[in-house]
Amino acid sequence: MRDSRRALSMALSLLTFAGTAAAAQAATPHVARQMGQSGSAHRTMRAALGPYSIFPGSKLRSVQLCRRPNSPQHAGCFATAEPAALRPNGSQSVWGITPADLSRLYAYPGPGNQGRLGSGQTVAVVEAGHYAYAEYDLNVYRRYFNLPPCTTEDGCLSKVGAAAAGQSWQLGAPTSVSANPTTPDAIGWAAETDIDMQAISAVCPNCHIMVAEAASDSIDDLTSAVSAAMAAGANIVNASFGTPEASYDWKFIPVYENGRVRVVAASGDWGYGVYYPASDTATIAVAGTSLHLSGNQVDETLWSGSGSGCSQYFSKGAWQPSNAVAGGCLNRKVADVAAVADPNDGVAVFDSTLNGWSGGWTVAGGTSVAAPIITGMFALSGHTEVQSGAAPLYEAPASAFLSVTSGSNGSCWPSYLCTAGSGVYGPAGVGVPQGLGGF
């Protein structure tokens, strides 16, 4: 087992050097740590974040775990990670936002105060390929943060495989095992599996977790895995991946617009631009934010890497308001809601493939972090049955979300598609949650 982990560690090191160009984009300089600029989503948390929650000085060397998808046939995962294992010098603590921090940021009951919230909910995370150490890593994370164990033996953790969809795509059915990874980004997808499972655990420790393993990173195979998870009893599905949208995506409508199981999708990590399945009218598209902290005061602004835009192929849901701009977006706008994603404000994650004496603790970011945070909050609320796309978010009381009114992820027209502002449902949708009332 040690030899296998060492081999995976070496592979990740190669990925790190190969990903230098992607890293430059992912590690976007933090615009401001302190308050005092024109902020948005401003509030006072119930308590300040922990002393090691934010890595000092925005010096993380985050790399993109998957290559940017350039073909609508193949998806990329939307996550970044610091490739070296991290612990504060002389401390047994770890860097990164913790489960308690997330509950303070988004004002829901934290671990230890949730009672039976989330019980009976099965959250599926969809991944490309099989990661052998996922269960081990998950329970290292849960033990460290005093969360209850979640194992295949106790029934909390389950896995479902989806056979390769092949040339002629049709709805997938669960199979006994999935294929081994068949993608160049296999190591990245392995770390993505850890990020999704651990972020879900951070928000909803009572939830059961289902890992839906696709045969490859093709959008056909990943959609087969989404279908397999639904057929196997998932209450809600997290999709931390995407491809450039294309007319090709219409054939997947029966899966995402199933009228039964809600799907939460990451909006992307390369700035302005639209990715599928976040562009599907039936999904909840999740944008990313950056944090600006001063004690227990926090502002959230749009993260510059967050994906957004106007779909070319999917119509606007009746629940999504139109912006009063002549010639503006008349189709589905991305995104619907937002949560922290800036790699410089990343969450603590344990991944045993990482090098270092500190045992694989890292800091992870990207909209692959934001999406499972929102997925977990839906599961905590118990409202995982589909109504009509993101309708509940837009119909929620004004107090349920704080608008993100500053920040940009690129240049576009109309500008509300890439620049956050007051009075518009722009690239961060309704904003960041404050409690479970909006779900």
C-alpha cells in the first residue's frame, strides 16, 4: 500500500510541474485581505475563523487538478490544490477552512449542533475513475475534525460504477464495479474525489455519501454515472466537473431534467465562460467567491476564476429573473448561488497521495469546493427533491442570501454576466447563503 501511495505521490509531482501554466491562472493574486475596499456580502460572523484557516500572505502554489476542457466530449474537474502537504510550523493543526469555519461563514448549525439534520440523505459525488484510498482519506479527515465515521462497513459510504457509455449513448445502469481511470488527469480526479467527499462531510456529517465512478472523463461516461447514482438511490447529486457547452448536450436532458433528483454543478474555474452541466436549466449552478476578512467581519466578492455567462443552448427558467438590458441574455444565466472557492481561501483536505511529513493535508479551492458546500446545505435542509431547477433559491426570502455586489471574472457584454453589481442576478446569482432558509 505504501508503494502504491509513493507511486501516486510521484505522479502528482509530475502533474505539478506539468501544470505550471495552469497554476499561474489558478493562483490569482488576492485583491485584498483586509476590509476597507468596496465590499459585498458583508456580515459579522458568529465567531472569527480559526487561526490557521487562511494561509498567510496568499502564498499558496495552487495547481489546477485537471486540465482545462477544450472539447465538449471530455470534462475537467474544477478544483485546485497546494501540491505540498501543509501544516503550520511546530503545530499539529492544519491550514485551511474547517467544518466549523464553514458553519460560521454561512450561518447554519455547525458540527455537534445539527441533531439529526441531514440524516436519511444520500449525497452522490460523481468522479472519473476509481480512487483506491478514498475511504481511508475520508475517515482521516473525519477523525481529525471529530466527525462521525463514514465507512462502507457501517453503510454510510457506498460506491456505484457506471459502464462506459460507448459511441451510442443511452441512460446508464449501475454495475458492480467501475473501470480504472482512463484519463491523463487520473491523479487530479483522485484528489477531486477527496475534495468532494470531505466538503460534503464538513457541511453535512450525518449525510450518507455515494461515490459514482464513471468509466472515463468523457461527458457521456460522467452522465452515465449521474444516472447510475440516481438509480441507486441518491437524493441529490454533486457534479464538480464540466465541459464547454455544445448542442451535443441536449441528449442528456432526460438525466438532468428528470423531475426527481436535484443536481448541483460547479460553474468552472477559468473565469468568464459557460460550462455544461452548470448551463442546464435544471441544475443548480454554483459560482465561487473570495473572502476578505478582519476579525469576525467578512466580505465576499466574486472570485476571478469563477465561471459565468449566458447559455447558447438552454432556455431561461421561469424562476430566473431577466436583467433589463436591451439585447442582453434571454437564455439561462450562470450562476445561481455562490460559496467560497478562491484557492487562497481554500478548505482543509486530506489526500494521502501528497508528499510531505505532515501526512497529506492540503488546501483546496475552485468551484469544486463551492459546489459541494451548496450540495451539503441542500441536504441539511432536507429539500433535495426537484421542484423547478433553482426556483427555491430565487423565491427565498431576501434574508436567506447576501448579494455579491463586487468582483469580476473577465470582460463581457452585457457586463452583468461577468461583473457583480447591486440589483442584478449576475455571475454569483442570488449570492451567498445565510442559513438554510433559502434551500
